[in-house]
Amino acid sequence: VAGLLVAVLGSGFATPARVRDLDAARLIAEDPDGAPAFSGSPPAGPWDDLRGRWTHDGHSIAMVSPPGPTIALTVVDAGADARVGVTLEPLRDEAGLVFRVADARNYWAVAPSVTLRAWLLVRVRNGRLSTAASSRALFGSRARVEVRLHGSSIDIWLNGRYLMGTIDGHLQHQERAGVAVRGPGGRTARWLDFRVAHDV
């Protein structure tokens, strides 16, 4: 989320994080379609548009209209301990995956900053954002991002490879996950093949 994520890189309360950067050259050379198959399935429950108007056609998720400066979210029940994955195509600064969502002001998110050439793991608490971890990586036109949630652990995988992680117990019992967007990126952002698995 360009303005959003660029702003939080220097913000205050970061949580402890364990981060390992990927080999950027190797990452960009890999085809996301060649990544290991995600064994999960589309979530069965109904989607809840916390902010903004969304469309869900079973394969892709998109905004009905740009949300302006407000962060728009749509979520579904995923379970507290789960793997949640989605393909982002095209990559947009304003678009990402959200998880452990309590409400529209308290959740976790992972999203690319195309401007910074980095992936950012962001915590939103009472509407205030902070960057828990970041990892630089080169960008292609699409990426498969997956979050693996187990207890207080949060691990982010990109195109089938570990990217970064952190520990946080505050929202670990929240079971909703989904997608979010802010600003003009909402016009063209697309989320494909959103899946959930419980084999963590």
C-alpha cells in the first residue's frame, strides 16, 4: 500500500521479527506457477465486506469501486491456525493479504511495495500501523503470497519460499483472513485463487 506502507516503514512500535531475505535474483527468475501446489481449498464461508464494495466470483476478488484514502477490506473465516494463500496479479502498492482480522482497525497484513522493491509485514492496531518486518525482493508481474499461522507464529512465504516471519500473541485467536486495498491501486488490483488449508 504505497502511501500507507512507505509511511509505516519508519513508524514506532515494531514487534520482534525473525527475517531472512531471499536471493532476489533467484526469486525473480522463478515462475510463480512453478511453485509447489497449494493444497488448500477456497473458503466455504461467506465473505464479509468490512469496508468498501467487492466482487467475488469464486476465482478472483476485485473492488467494485476505488476506496479512496480509506483502507478497504473483505474477509472470510479461515481458522486461527491455518495456511492462507493468494496470487496477486498484477502487483500493486495498494493491495495485499490480511489475516488475524479482529475488525477494520485491528489486523495483520502483508503486501508488496513496488516503489521500495520490498515486501512488508504490517500490524494494524487501533487503526495505527507499524512495520513488523520487511524483506527486499525483485518483482515480476505476479506473485503467490502465503501466510502460515500457528499459535503466535506468523511466517510469510513468497512463490513457495520462506520470506520472513514474526511472533505476535495479541491477535493469534482471530480467525478471519482476506484481502485489502487503498487508493488508486484498487482500480486494477486483482487477487486470484484465494485458498485456505489447516495442515500447519
